[in-house]
Amino acid sequence: MKTTPFITVEGPIGVGKTSLAKVIADHFQISLLKEIVDENPFLGKFYNNIDEWSFQTEMFFLCNRYKQLEDIETKFLTNDQAVVADYHIFKNLIFAERTLKNGQYNKYLEIFNILTRDMPKPNMVIYLNASLDTLLSRIGKRGREFEKNISSHYLEQLSSDYQTFMETFEKQHPDIPVLTFNGDELDFVGNRNDLNTIIIQIENALQKGVQPHELTKEV
């Protein structure tokens, strides 16, 4: 692992990425970077008509996530400041491959590869998954207007895409530890013991690549 921790939390919509990223940031006293979602002007239209608005939606996310990734490097990692993000830019490929037409996806992939070629990569990925019922329940509870039209079929496909992608990612990046947690079995928001289970695994993984003085823990 790289010296300065760069942790990303990933998983399908509604699985609890931001909630866990906040907890990690608070516990280890490191910087938190949250993805831009609500500011995407195409997102509401996207869930109403995926075919019509997928390219605009994905390009907006790509440009904004690229800028955030650039900020991670210049404002945090180059200054030896650890950071946790509630997404990994690879999610762009998961969504784009699911929603874009072949011609659009090929052009998108070219742009993605150019933008991310020399950008920093995380040295730990936390992957959260959960059943469709759990995802739908959590999406409903947070009450985002633009998410009301997410179909269960789309969400189920997306969850499957994530699982396939993560299996491939682990094979292609054996040097990057991936910690996988089941959101149906662990309630890291409401159950302190479940949260401690996750924190301990993160601590163990960090200890293998980070010197104790480089990462402070909440006492």
C-alpha cells in the first residue's frame, strides 16, 4: 500500500457508502470527500428516461469526479493527508456500460481512460453490498426526489454489475486490499458492535501499509 491512506467506499445505490465514509473519517480523523450527486442537472431526467439522458448524466459525473480526484492528489495526498471518499471513479464504467449505447460507450471509455490515466488510485477499497429489499428500503428512507423513479429492475442489474466488477477488480489489482461487507448482516449506523467489526478490519489492513504515526485513531 502507498504511505498515505486513500480509502474509497463503494457499492450500489442506497447501500450506505456515505454513511460509512463519514464514520471512517470521524474515527481515524482523516479528510472526507463526498461525491457530487444532487448537483447533476440531468439525474432526474435520467431516471425518467435512461436512454435519452444517460450520456449527459455520465459525462457530468465523469468531469466532476475527475476534478475531485485531481483535488485528492493536489490538496491531500501530496501533503501526506489521508482521505476517505464515498466513491471510486471506476463506478463510472459500471454505470456507463449499463446505460450507454455501444457507440456512446466506446467514446466515453476513450475519454475516461485519458482523464484517469495518471490520476491517483486508492490503496484500499471497501465494498458494501446488500439485497434488493435493503437497497430499496434505504433509498426510500433518505427520500431523494430524483431517486423516486429508480426501478427495482435497474437497481438489481446494477447490484449484479457491481458484484461482477469487484470480482474482476480484485483479480486485476491484487496489491489493493478490498474489504467486503454485507449490508444485510451489518448495521454500522445503528449497531456499535457491527461498526466495530468493520473498523477493526480496516485498522488491520491499514497496519500492513501505514506507519502508526501516519494515521491517528479516535480514542
